[in-house]
Amino acid sequence: MKIFGPLYDRVIEWSRHRFAERYLAALQDVPRHLYEAADIDGAGSAWRLRHITLPLLRPVMMPAVVLGT
């Protein structure tokens, strides 16, 4: 089983890297007009995070959470 140790480590490392890339791409895909509208309404940064950013990132974050990476 020791033969698969380095291979397993590389697969885990690769999957973490891929999730990070997808997360950053999803952050860039969040429409700016939603943040602008929230600013006009007087929303704080915590409200914007909870009600705009996290719901739009949920499809990207869930596989990472489920797979534990």
C-alpha cells in the first residue's frame, strides 16, 4: 500500500488546486450590479457576503465541502 501513498497525495493536491481555481473563477462571475444595488440600499459587507456572494458560490463550494478538500 505504500506504493500508492505518493500518488494519493498528488491526487489530493491536484483536487484542492482545481477547487481553488473554480472558486476564484466563480468569484469573478458574481455580477457587480448586485453589489452596487446592495450599496445603494445601505447593506453592509456581512449582509452582502451572506445574501449575495455565498448563495452564488454555493454550486462551487458544495463539492469541495462534500469531498472534504
